[in-house]
Amino acid sequence: MSKRAATRRRKPRWWQRGSGIRLRVWMAGNLALLCVLTYGVMSALAAQAGGPRYAGLGQSAGVPALEELLRPEKKAHPMPDRAVFAKPNGKYFGVSTVESPWSGAELQRIKQSSGAWPTMSEYFVRWNADFDPAAVKAAYDHGTLPVLAWEPWAGEEAGGDDQPEYRLSTIIDGTHDAYIHAFARGVAQQRWPLAIRFAHEMNGTWYPWSEQKNGNRRGQYVQAWRHVHDIFAQEGATNVIWVWSPNILRPVPDVDLAALYPGDDYVDWAGMVGYGTNSERTADETFGPTLDALRGVTKKPVLITETGRETSSAYKPAWTSDFFAWLAKQPDVIGFIWFQRNADQGAKANWRFDETTAALRAFSNGIRQIKLADGLD
């Protein structure tokens, strides 16, 4: 072999045996490989377990993002008593995001952009998915109260609002009792307070639990709610905050909310789902009529369980600013959950408060003007 060939094949000094750099490169490579393999195994286990942990809107958050797996140990929070949440010392600021309740990184980005750390994480679970205590733990690890939107159907892709296997009568007659009991036991055993928004927007016509759809009859919604509530009581799931959450009246003005209310013994918070549209310039136009109706049904605290503002460069910032001014004047409205998603993330429109610089500025300025409830940190 020529001297020139030997020179070409000689390894650089930093890669020769005994070099500390070589050892560090080898360790870094193995660590990266281990992380990738771990993530792959967790993804496979999640799929094998019967589907994604996020089961609302036909999307999946899958397993926690890789960046979450590599984050330092999260702060442990002492278990709060359910009564702590009953009378907050300010307004709750909640979000529903693509990775809720798993991603602390998402919440960190919201804090950086808005100036406020959320105190609620909302996520969706259909009735073809079991209770996952890890979701509750993740929410508390990030300093938020978990709000579980529990939907008695198999999703829009399974038949839309026509799903006979999830008629209200099948809940009332015990067809789903085994599933409900198992879910309730899981909630009880994990012990942490959990807000459950069961069968939301029941006054609408777009879900199979509407009394106007799917072969349902008048009066069955209340019967179904009480049946589910009673099973949770039997299983000792006294850590649940029950949230009854109709849609705002705009699309269904003739539906009587009082006829759909299960009663004060079965509800802790009244909810309200409402999004600002381009036909509305103020928050009172969006929420006012429904809030008046709710106050005629119950004196329970009110939580806006989904909200956002439709795309409009001219009106979205103004509506957002007005929302916070309006909220500050409503003592019985204890907070809101912003639907921080766009059309690519499962929403009907771009409801995100950071859609534009002007909208983000309005949100950030507005949220600084209200007293927020203390978080868990």
C-alpha cells in the first residue's frame, strides 16, 4: 500500500481510540436511537390499546410529543379538593388545543404569546374510548384543571347525528351500563377532581344525543343524564364537577333549555358554547340572550366551555377586546375555554386568538384586564 493511500485511510485524531470526543459521539448516537425506539414503542402501544387518547373531532393527539418525553421531570402538584374549584378567586382561562391535555409545550407557547398560563385543559373522549387516568395526570402536571368533553357517540365519521346504537334510550335502558360503570370506576380510583362536560350542545341538532335526532324523544336527555350521574355516584366518583353545557340560542332559538336541564342536584356548573360570527360585533350579541336564559333555569356558576371568534381582520380584534370587557361585568360567569384551533386542526373555522397580530394583541391586552383564578403552580 502506498504512503498516500495509507494517509487517505488514516482516521482523524478525534476519532482514534482513547479520544473523549469519540466516546461522546457514540453515547449521543445511542441516546438518540433509544429515544426514537421508545417513541415508536409508545405509539404502537397507543394504537394497540384501542385508539387515540384524543378522540374528539375525528383527530388524534396520539402519544405525547417527543419533546414532551425529553422534558425534565414535571412539577408535582398536591391533590386539590374538589371544593377548591367551586368558588374561584378570579376567572378561569382554559384552552382546547390539538395536544390537550398532554402538551406542556403548547401551554408554554400560549403563555409566551398571551401573557397568561391557562388554568384549564379541555379534551374530548368518545364512548368508544376508555377512561385514561394519564390524561388527568398530564393536565395537573401542567397546572391545569382537566375538562373532559364526554361524547356518547363514535364520531362524525361513524354516521353523524344518526347513530342508533347511541340513542338516548340505549343509555336509559342500561345498554351502556358496563362501559359507564368502568369509566366511573376509573374516574373514582384516580381521585383527582375532573370536570366532565357530558353530552354537550344537547339543544342543537347536530349530535345523536339531541332529542330532535336519532330517534330520540322529548324528556329522554334528562333521563339519560341522571342515569349516568347515578352510576358515577354508585361508583363513588364524587370527584367529578358536572358541567351541563348547551349551545348558545342563535341557531336553535325555539328549543326550551329548561326542559333539558337535569336539575341542580345533578349539575355543578352550567356551560355555554358560543363562537362570535361576522354578524356580531360584541360579545353580548353572542352570549347575552343565552346567559339570560340560563339564569332563568339555574343559579349555578356559568363556564363558557368553547369560544373563539370567526376570521375577520376588521372585527375579530374588536370582538375579542369587547369579550374581556363583557366578561369582567358578569360575576356568575367563572371563566372561558378558548378553542385554540383552526380548520386544519379540526375546527370549523380559524378560531385561534393568535390568527393575526391584531387579534393576538387584543387578546393579550384583554386578558390582562381581568382577574384570573389562581392556577395550581
